Amino acid sequence: METEPTIIPLDVEGNIYALVDARGSMIGTGTQQVCEVLFYIVKRASSDVIRPRPPVLVRRASNIRSAVAL
């Protein structure tokens, strides 16, 4: 099961934050608000990718000849 990215502070004052994924790779840095927006984008994008598209059926007409031999 994949865990969510986390927002961690990079400095003691809490001015700069980083968004880190489950593997420990840094996705982005910035203020806390910027990291929250990045978190939303990453979470939204990962949920949209799961839906596969249905296959498209193509009908072939037997009465049409091609100018190029395949």
C-alpha cells in the first residue's frame, strides 16, 4: 500500500517546507501553502490515472481497396 506524500519543515523557523513522497524523493519546496497546493495536485493526479479507457472497436469495410499494399 502506498503512503501519501508528507510536508516537512526544512528550517527551524518554519519558513521553508518540502513535499516528500513515500520513497523519500523531494517533490517540491516552498512555503507551507505552496506545499499544500502541490500535495493536492499530486493526490488528484494519482487518482485520475487509475481509470482505464475502454477499447475502441473499428469496423473494416470489405468493399474498400487500399492504394498502398499492407
